Amino acid sequence: MVLDQQTQTIFFIADAHLGSQSLEQEVLKERYLCSFLQSLPRENSRLIICGDLFDFWFEYRYVVPRRYFRVLAELQRLAQAGVPIDYLPGNHDFWLGSFLRDEIGITLHRDDMVIEQGAQRVYVRHGDGLMRKDHLYRVLKKVLRFPPNVFFYRWLHPDLGIPLALFFSHLSREAAKNEKDYSDADYRAYAREQLQHGFQGVVLGHSHMAALDFYPGGWYLNPGDWMRTFTYGILCETKPALMQWDGTQARPFHPLQRTEGKPQ
């Protein structure tokens, strides 16, 4: 989907994985995220969520996860104030549905989107499945998104289905922690490929490694995560920047100071 728009200040966040950590960590993460959303300007701005805001999201016909209420309320207030919000699904929350669209006011995207900001065309997606070794995951993603499988999962009672999904998400995270020599080189290479295809900017999430690289043909930005670093990206006119939220205000974030993570 191509998003043609007037020049705006665009904010990019990714990989909060709400619901994935201890109670103490979740309280802090929620407080930081809500204060950040409250700080966003209500005029001439846009918020793009680059996936995995939730560690698991699944909409039943009459039920949605209650633990995300405060963040959802802030997103709704933002949307009602006239701030466009776009959501690109991640590998933990690609079962996005009508509740987020109709009740919260978020524009949902299937996989990716293109922003036309001034003279720049910027490509945005979550980034799961881009690593060269992700062959099995790309097959699994198709299976999990297959409509009959989604239909049958809804037969599970929410009190069973949601904890079950969070349990398997936890197992996946523990397996990722044991991976050695993790690198985001494949994401940077993918970004350079997109720049060669006519884009002037590329935004990816998923790696949990905040980055802002400039190349002869454009730039690559990864907003990082909201589990450890609380970083996010900004595109003001045609200038990208990487920022960090400390709970009350923003400050520039330098990728060399980042705490490297792994995709969750």
C-alpha cells in the first residue's frame, strides 16, 4: 500500500512485546509507552507501529485481550485527536482484526507500506522472515495466517487460547536467547537492496537493534525496541533521526550505544 501524504512528522515504534516480561517490567514499559503516546503532537504528525506491539494479539468475535487496555485507550485518544496511526503486523501480532480498525481507529496493513514524504519514497515493514536462514519460518507464517487455521483457533476459549499462545511465544524467545553470533547484517543488506530499487529510505523492525545508517542512495532506520532501550524513529520532512524515551522526554540515541538484542 502506498501512503501519499503531505509532509508530516512521522514517528516509528516497534517491538514492545506487551505481555512478555515480568509484572514489574510490564508496568514500567506500559508507563513509558503511555507517556510517549501522550507526548506526541496532535497536529501534522503520524504514528507507524512497525509490528510486535503485543507479544500476542488475537481477536475473538466478542473478546480481545484485556491486559492491553491502557495502551489501547491511549492509541484511541490519539486517533480521535486526528493523528493517523498505521499498524504493520509483526510475527507475534499478525492476527490483527476489526477491533483495532473500527474501535481504536488504526489503519491496518497486510505486510508492508510505502510512504511518499516530499521527494522521498520510504519502504516500511516489520522485517520478520528476511534473514537468509528463515526458510522454515516463512512456511510457518503462511500456515499461521491460513484463514481456516485462524477460524479453528477461535474455537479455543480465550482463557485457554491466549495463555497457550503466550506460552509458545515464551518458548520461542528462550530459543532465540540461545542463538549465538546474532547479527542484523541481513536486515541492512535487505535495506540496501530496497534503496537500489528506487526507495530513498527503509524502515524495518524485528531485530531489536536500533540503527540509523546512511548510504549513497538513501538511509536505513530500525526504531529498536520498547523492552530494554525504549527507542523510536522520527522522519521530519526528509530527515530521519533515532530517539530514546526516558519516561518524560526524548533525547537523541546513538546506535553505537545500543544494547543489542535478538528478534523475539
